[in-house]
Amino acid sequence: MSETLAMGGYGAYVWSSVGLTVIVVVMCAVLARRRHRSVLNDIRAQISAQVRAQIHAMETKE
Amino acid sequence: MWTFFHKLASPPHFYRIAPAFIRIFAVAGLLLFAYGSWNGLFEAPMDYQQKDAFRIIYVHVPTAYLSMMAYSIMAISAAIGLIWRIKLAHAVAAAAAPLGAWFTFLALATGSIWGRPMWGTWWEWGDPRLTSQLLMLFLYFGYIALRSAIDDLAKADKASAVLALVGAVNIPIIHYSVYWWTSLHQGQTVMAGKMPPEMLNPLLINILGFTLIFGALLLHRVRSEVLYRERRARWVLELVAGAKALP
């Protein structure tokens, strides 16, 4: 097993390449999810600001 | 057929159907990547010249291929957005850029790690393949910086599309650089049929797997981009706030 993982002395090169690739792809997925959540939060904030403005307008009219 | 594409380009429809594709692409892509990598790293025979170091190919070639694919998608979408003014096209271009930049980084990094034991150097300035690939990373950075520097979305779309199209000349340069000039980088191996099937098949599986994973990531980002662009549209407000919550 350890012989297979050693990759004939090239283990450090092979495994760092594979590891880095996996880390970056996982990070891409995390960043994509985070971006989606931040867009949703912005829209929610925009909607509550709109609602507040409408309530304010109604209250001042009365 | 055309109605399918026409419907697909409609933002609310795309937003609704994308998650199913994202899930399918991600699961299929991860399974293929796991299977291809297992076979490539453990089952495939050792290269007689490069020994086990050649196994870096199973992550290097797919990421390098996708770094160029992402640029092509970005440039073609930008062109479609400029010519036909299709909203979704600019969203695709904008979503492809950060992914392309990350895959370019991976291609450069894994290439560098491969170069150290094989060429005796991490990096060679002036090597045409390496330099044109690095230039692509800067083109992605330039594209992203230009977009974020312009507040007006329509103007940002147009200006960044022009940059993407001008930078597209670099794509054939990267591809043919190993033929046109002398390079440390080895020439074509995949398409040239120089690999035995037990080495080649895991590579093809990984290329397909990475392409599906990339597709899932791209769709995910396009979806966020569509949502942001349509943030004042009625369907988005209804979707986020719940129907009938707003007049």
C-alpha cells in the first residue's frame, strides 16, 4: 500500500497535484453557493426596504 | 428544437430547470472523476520514460482543457450577447470567468509540479506554452476587474465582451504553441493516439468527469447571475418574498 502511494519516489508531486485539484474544485463549489446566498440576501434586503418605504408612505398619508 | 432554446434563454424558465441539471452533472461528474482517477493513479501501467510522475496527467490535462474551454464559452457567449442582445448570454460569460481563472490556475500549478521532476524546473520564462497559458490567467483577471470596475451592467457587459473577444486570439496560440515554437512542453498525446488504451481510457473518463463538474459549477454560477440581473423583475420578487407578498 505505502509502496503504491509512494509512486516510485514521485508521490509528493503526484499527490500534491491531485490534492490541490480536489481542494480548488471543492472551493469553487463553496464559492458558487456563497455567491448565490449573497444574491438572495441582497434581494431580501431590497424587498424589506421597499416594504418599509411603502409602510412609511402609508403612515405619512394618514 | 428552437422553441426549446428559446424557452431556455428565458431567465425564469432557466432558473427553474437548472437545479436538476446541476445535480445530475455534479453526481455523474464526481463518479466519473473517482473512477477515472482510481484507474489512472493505481491501475494504469507506469510510463517507461516518466515513471509514476506521468500520473499527474490525470488532473493536468482535464484542468488545462477546461481552462481553454471556459475561455471559449466566455468569448462565444460574449459575442452572442453583443450581436443578438440575449440576456442569458452575458450572464454565461460573466459566470464562466471566475471558473476559467481557477482552472487556469490549476493547469499552471499542476504543470509546474509536473515540470519540477521532469524538466528540473518549476517554471521556464519564455516557454511559449507556459507563457500563453499564464497570459490567459491575466486575461481572466482583466475581464473580472473590468466587469467590477463598471457599475452600469449593460456597459460592463459590452466592454468586457470586447475584451473577451480580443483575448480569444490567445486560444489557438496556446493550442498550437507546442508545434509553432520549440517548447519544453510535450506535444499532443491524447488526440495523436500515442497512448495505450489502459493509460488513455482513465484520462478520457477524467476529462468527461471534469467537464460535467465544470458544467454543474457553471450552471450554478449562471443561476446566481440571472437572479442578480433580474433582481427587480416581478418573478424574482415573488419567488424570494413568496407570492402575493408584494403589490
